[in-house]
Amino acid sequence: MNDDEKWRDKLTAEEYKICREKATEAPFTGEFWDKTDEGLYSCKCCGEILFSSAGKYDSGCGWPSFFQSLDDSKIRTEIDNSLSRTRIEIMCDHCGSHLGHVFDDGPAITGKRFCVNSASLNFIEKSEKES
Ligand SMILES: [Zn+2]
């Protein structure tokens, strides 16, 4: 099984389009955009833990938004000139899965808004033991 077949097997059709073909889910439709539970967000494809609920905020944009990642070395960035504007694409550094984009209009603490597709993430609820 080559890589592409592996992803097609592991992901739903929509997840495949977003994670592997860089599509964007419609705003206010994903699983996590308004989630406020405490926990961690990992890469849908490889399970690498990328974001924490502690860095999540409500940006009003309809996608899960974070003002910081857990570890910027786990987030790969690339200039994206599609849709006739320049944006900075963010990907999982470990497996190259598309996550979303990062913008400079975040809250003052970092000034960043990591705008991520719900379909690119899994949520790991904080367990009683850790608290
Ligand atoms: Zn990954």
C-alpha cells in the first residue's frame, strides 16, 4: 500500500480532501470550532499532539482557533499564494498533513491566530488523573 492509499484508507473522504489535498471545511460546521472542553488536540493523520485547549480561543471565524501551538517546532509553515492572496499555510511537521493557516490578527498575548480545520484534528479529553 503506498502512502496515498494508506491515507485514503484511514481518512473519510472529507478528511482526505482537507488533510491531504488542502481543502477547507465550511466555517461553523466542524466538530471543534466551539469546543471549550479541556484537553489536547492532535494531528488526525499521525497523532502528534499539536495544540492544547489552553491555547484555544473563540475568534468568531467558525474554525478552531489557537493563539499558540504547544510547540512551534511541530508546526511546519509554508507560503500559500492560492486564492489570489498570500497566506501562511500550517502543516503537521511530522506527517505533512494540512492543518489550516496562521494569521497575525490573534489576541495580544501572541498576536497569532492558528486557524485549523476540525477535520485535521483529534481531541483528547483531559483525564481525571492529569488534573
Ligand atoms: Zn501529522
